Amino acid sequence: MSNDQQIIDSNINKEYEYGFVTDIESETIPPGLNEEVIRLISHKKEEPEWLLEWRLKAYRHWKKMKTPNWAKINYPDIDYQSISYYSAPKKKELSSLDEVDPQLLETYNKLGIPLEEQKMLSGVAVDAVFDSVSIATTFKDELKKAGVIFCSFSEAVKDHPDLVQKYLGTVVPYTDNYFAKIELCRFHRRLICIHT
């Protein structure tokens, strides 16, 4: 057996070290993707009508497309109706890392991302995300003094709607590709970093 094959076999046979679950009370919507689900996500995020319409345009465009076969790999079709597109911890957003649930801090520690240390590091900004929800963002005030907006997408929509509306879809338009379209119609958390 070659050395490469031994390495492959040893990795396949070892237990996946990140295969754990953090049992946090969450709100999860039923599986399926349709306009009603997109409206529900937008409603939960308290988004303006223009953002809902943008999501719906992406969804309607996606529905007209076929799954691409870019890599020429055979795999079963993805059943998009069997996936839940929204899950969030029930506890609302927090104003600092001091308020983060200890279970979440432990999850980040297991992943090698010690959030407690982030408070002591200078010049490092982190947006801690769990289940696609921003738990805490560090160094926001320091960055703001330097003219940088560093926040979750939902915060940006509420606090800087003009900037979001101006730049949304300018790098990756909703018509870009099949997978971009499905992501753009259902996403519910992203990070925004803008130098003003």
C-alpha cells in the first residue's frame, strides 16, 4: 500500500473531531423553499420591503434554472425541499461577549476559536456566528472611530439601509449563477465591513 493510500485510509477511519452538537434552544422553520418561506425569513429579520423583493427576484430566477454540472461529477440531486433554511438560537442578539451563553463559548473553544481571548487581542475584529446568527461582534466601537462599519447584515439593513441597497448585488448579482441565486434568496446572516 502506498504512503498516500495509508494517509487517506487513516483519515477516513479516524473519528471526526468536530462531529459534535451544541444543544441550544433554537427556533427552526420547517423544511422547504418557496415564496412563503422567503417571506417568513424576511419577516423574522424585520427587513424592509425592497430587500424582500430582491430575495423574491433571486428565488424566481433560481426556479427557472437547472442544476449545473460544472464538475462533471455524479451525485444524487439535492432535495431543496428537505432542507430547513432558517434556524436561530432563541436568545436575541447580545451587546458583548460577556453575555454569550457559556455553551456557545465552549463550542467555539472546541473549534479552536477561543472567543474569550478575542477580548484581550488588540486589532482583531470577530463576528461570532452560530446557526447563521451573529452572537457577538468585537471591536465595533474602535472600528467605527476609524470610519469602518463592521456589523451583521441585519444590523446594516436597519442602521445603514442606504448603503446596503446601494451595494447589494454589485459583486455577485442575483442573476450570477444557480448556487448564488439560492443563497441570495434564503440567507439570513452575513457580515458587512465598509470603510466610510
